[in-house]
Amino acid sequence: MRMPSAPRSLVEDKRPASGQYALLRSVPLFAALDDAAVEELCGYLHPVELKGGSSLFRVGDSGDAMYFIESGRIRITVTDADGREVILASLGHGDFFGEMAMLDGHGRSADATVTEDSRLAVLTRENFLTFVSSDARIVLEMLSAVTLRLRRTDDLLRHRVSRNANEIHFGIDPFYFVLDWAQYLVAPR
């Protein structure tokens, strides 16, 4: 589903009422952007309200959007080889998630569960790619944020793995993942 950008007059009117401008400003990914870029990005967002206990997405689901939490809580989990749920993150106001699948277009790498009634701002893959192609700083900020999350996941895995890590293949090398995406996002179209 394509969510077109709102005309500038609507974006300016939307900023104080929705709180999306302040939300985006609080996300490290967009903190370095100028006011005009953040206002433009607000035009690409659309709100979604979800009830606590509902599943937002599951591993393997289509990754066509990322989410910003305006209110409520979301739990990000995976199931390990022994069938146990591993909590990767418990997220709240000002946090974002879903960026990995949105970036690479592959299925979701984790489950996202709404743990209390939540209001999210949604940015679709199509709109995100349109937006990042307009400003290289966005690409650098996204790569930094994704790298931080990969490092946290690596740390979590290191603590949970009791076998020789050299014999286990986790399927992704964080350095090459980030490098591949940097090349993709800055490549001319």
C-alpha cells in the first residue's frame, strides 16, 4: 500500500497536533536532520492503533514498514533452537523497530508483540526509500543505528551460546550487512 507524502501545508499543520515531529526528533536516526527534512518525513508517516496482547508481525512476515512508538509498549522476540522465547528488546515511547526487514525487503527476523495498547507511526519501505534518496545523512544515521542493534544482538548471542561460536553459523555478518546496505542506499537509481 503506497502512502503518499502530504502537501507541505498539511505537514506543518500536523506537526504540533500529532507529536510526530517531536517523536522523529527523539529518534537518533533522524536527530541530525534539519527541520525541513523532519517535516517532510512527517508527511510520509501514518498512524496505527493496536490493542495490548496483539501480534504486530511474526518471523518471516513481509517486511514492508518500520514503526515509531508514539505510546504503548512493544516486545521484540525470537525463538531459540530449544524453543525458548528470547526477548531482544522491550520498546516504548520514542523507540523504533522493523527497520531491518524494511531495508532488505526480506521477511521479518523477529516477532513483535504489542504488550500494552499502543499508537505507532508507520513508515512504509517505498516512502522510506524515496525519503533517504533525498539526503545522504539519513543513510549514515540509519547505518549507525542498525549497527548498534546488530552489536547488541551479537552480545546477547555471545552470552546465550554455550557451544563453540566458531562452529555456529548465525547467517549474517554485521559488517557486510551494513556495507551492503550503504552501497545499496547510496547507489544511483
